Amino acid sequence: MDTVTLFYELKDQGLGALGVEFFYSQDNETWERMKPIAREDHIFYQMKAAYSPLYVKARVVDAAGNEANAFWKLEIPSLAETPGVTPQPQPAKEIPLIIPILLAVVAGALLAVIMMRKK
């Protein structure tokens, strides 16, 4: 699992931006709100990522009350799927000589029992 940190700069050409909220999703359908972290004069967001890609949504509201959403796909190289290792065929194991001998002894014993019962 990796920690992903999201920094941002919010600008608006009109009256100014009131705020932003960030959400993330692993399936691009169900969204979880990210909680802001404040350090000194900076606000940023962090999330734990177990999969790649992650989907991120930003919801921005400006001073006039307009709301806009922006979406993007975040690829995390350290969590990218790696091709699976193709199993190599194993060489056939030789049957030890003792197994056929034991089978022959058992078959012989069974034959002897059957012959004795017929008499």
C-alpha cells in the first residue's frame, strides 16, 4: 500500500474560489471524500492506495455559488499490475522401481486368495 499526497493551487478569474473538496475512487463509481490536512499555510490531502489506477474528483465552488467537478485518473507505477510468472512445466517424475514390484506382489496375493476360495 502506498501513500498518495495531493497538493493543489486554487484560482478563480471571477470573484474568487470559496473552496474545493477532493474525492477518490478505486472503481470510478463509488467515491470517498478525502480529509484535508493543514500544515503551516498549506492544505493538502493524503490517501492510502492499494490499487492502480485511482480515480480522483475535485469539486470546486466559487464565490458566486457556481460548482464544477473535474475528474482524472491517477496511475501509480509502484502499484501497477505486474505480469504474472508463467509456470514452467515440471519434468515427469520417474516411478520408482519398488512401486511396480509392490503392485505385482499385491496382485499375486489377491489372485492366490481368489484361487483358494474357488477350491
